[in-house]
Amino acid sequence: MANVVVVGAQWGDEGKGKIVDWLSEKADIVVRFQGGHNAGHTLVVGEAVYKLSLLPSGVVRPNTLGVIGNGVVLDPYALVAEIERLAGQGVKVGRDNLRVADNATLILSLHRELDALREEGAPGTKIGTTKRGIGPAYEDKVGRRAIRLMDLSELDALGPKIERLLAHHNALRRGFDLPEIAHQTIYDELAAIADKVLPYQDTVWRLLDEARRAGRRILFEGAQGALLDVDHGTYPFVTSSNTVAGQAATGSGLGPSAVGYVLGIAKAYTTRVGEGPFPTELHDEIGQRIGERGHEFGTVTGRKRRCGWFDACLVRQTVRTSGIDGIALTKLDVLDGLDAINVCVAYEIDGTRLDHLPASQGAQQRAVPVYETIPGWSGTTAGARSWAELPAEAVKYVRRIEELIGAPVALLSTSPERDDTILMHNPFED
């Protein structure tokens, strides 16, 4: 039986929450392996709607262990707030269903402030971040000055670590003409939250290795999408971590051999939040219709998502950079009723036709999509749970997407409801 990695195959917001929740019924452990509380998942379970930003999707299921891996940057105050919010909905989160890697980097208030200062700074520097401190926390991690979860268990030893952190951040603050942060301020911030988050601390790499050896099924849950990967995405309009499937191993402490089946999530169209290139973006009535029917607003920020046609070139790229074995195609029902549907099959850049989006920022901005037009359908796909319930034209659309991206559609989601899913291949049985 395969352990499964779920990654977004576009720019995020592909519907990973529902798919991970659906798969978690078969999983024993669900692991977050990168990102922070800048990416949200909305889960619809019966009449209940759960909005998660940091917690693994599996926490809403009984008998499933949620794990936050070392690849995640952790805002301890956001974690406690999310746990309390779920408790208000009747979901109890404790050590029996949540563990956090002891070597996870912490997001502090100074990270959030720096993130906002940069995003609101000089013209032309806007990336489109959520201003939640994710990028600055990752910078401190690779700069070897981060405070990690395990450090909260040794408050008496925090002094030199805080000094090393502030030596960097206070220099930056002087550049912004801001007052320096006192050592005591950071110490008090950490000491006040320590007892609330330390109960979840664990040696996650060992926990997961023992679970794997015992034959337990592990589901790795990515945040954002592969096109936001700091290496393979539309740089610099990307997140600050690796979002491709390979990060599941690094960000959890398990070796690559522990990763079995890679499931990519893609919408039947394309959306993007924030700045950056978007070759198939629509600025007309169809784009507005897709946004309204798809309820395209960010779970975390509430920002309106940009909408466009399905880009087969980009998804084909992520199939390769993430080693995707199969695709879960979501929100097919949003396209119901369109007379014709366009799919991007290539780009024209300076008179040259390309089958991929180049890494150059300038070339990405100049890319003009080359479309193939596919007939739409008048029937409905909403709520379908078998191929027989789909209009023939919808089936043809899905089959054409498979051909263009070079990967089969393993799951087809036809509404936000958990059970409105057509299964062609169970990743756990690969």
C-alpha cells in the first residue's frame, strides 16, 4: 500500500482540503510538510464547514493523527487560536490527534511586521503575500537564527538565541526608521505561549518512521500549489518554501522512499490570488461567471481570486516537477452551461511557440496563450458520483485534459460535498 502525497498542481486553492479529507478516511496519519497559516482549506462535512489554515485536515476525523512537520513555519498563537476555534465547533484537538515537530521554526510578531512593511513598501516590490510572516520566518530558518518549538522548553537558554535574532531584525528596523525591539519583548512573547503549544511537541521524524514500519497509512498534505514553489514556480511571485512533492520527505523527516503515490489537485479551470503572471486570465463576463459560481475568494485572506481557462501547459509542468502519478480534478461543475471551453495548449512568446512557461519573469509576462476550443455541455455535473451521470461532452473534456497533461484523472470532484466524488483509482492501493 502506498503512502500518498497530495500537492496542488496550480497556484493553490485547487480544493486540496476536500480531497485530503476524503482520502484521510483511509489514512492513519495526515502530515503537513511545508508552508504556514498562509494557506487555507475549507472542509464541508455534512452541515459543518471547517476552515483550517495550519492544522492538518485529518484533525476533523476521529482516529486520525494530524502531524505538523519540520518543514512548516509555525505561528504558535495562530495554532492555539485555530485549536480553540475548532473546539467551538465541537472538534477537540489534543495530543492524541495532533503532534508538532520539535524542530519546527516559529513565526513571531516581528516576522509579521516585517512582512507587512515589505509588502506595503516601495512601488514594484509587491509580491502578494498574506503578510503573516511566512517569508521572514523562512529567511531566519536558513539564516540559522530562528527560534524553534523545542527552544520553548528551555526558556532559560533563550537569551543568546534572541540576541542573535534581534541583531538581524533590529538592523532591518533601523533601515525602516522604526524603533528597535527589546530582548524582553520577544522573551515575554515566547514565554506566554510556551505551555499552550509544548504539549503537542514530538520527535516527528521518529514518530513517522515507526508508523511507516508498522504499515500505517500516511497522507502528506501540501499547502499552496506547485506553481508557487520557490524554485519551480513563477518566481518571484511565489511562496517562500518548496511546494512540490519532493518536499514531503524533507519537510517531515522521512526519506524519499517513504513517498509512494503523488496525487496532484487541479481545478477544471485556473485561479490565482495575488500578483504574478497568469497567461489564461479572463477579464470578461466568463471570468466573472467562473468566479461567482466557484465562490472564488481566499479562505485565509478573503481576497477575490483571479480566474481563467485551464492551462494544460502549466499543469503538465507540475506533473513533471512533482512526479505526479494522477490528478484529482475539482470544480468541474463550475463549467456547466458554457457553450465552449478553451484550454491553453501552448504559448506564443516573441513569435516563438513554446510548450512550457519559461522561468524568465519577462518571458512569462509576454506569454500569449494558444487555445484549443472544446465543446461545452448543457447538462449538469454537480453532485455526480459516477461517470454515467456526466454529460458526454464533460467526459470528453476530462479525457482531453488527461491527454494534454500526461497524467490520468484519478479522482473527479463535482461539488464541495465530501461524497460528491468519482473515484477512478484509489491512490492508497497503488
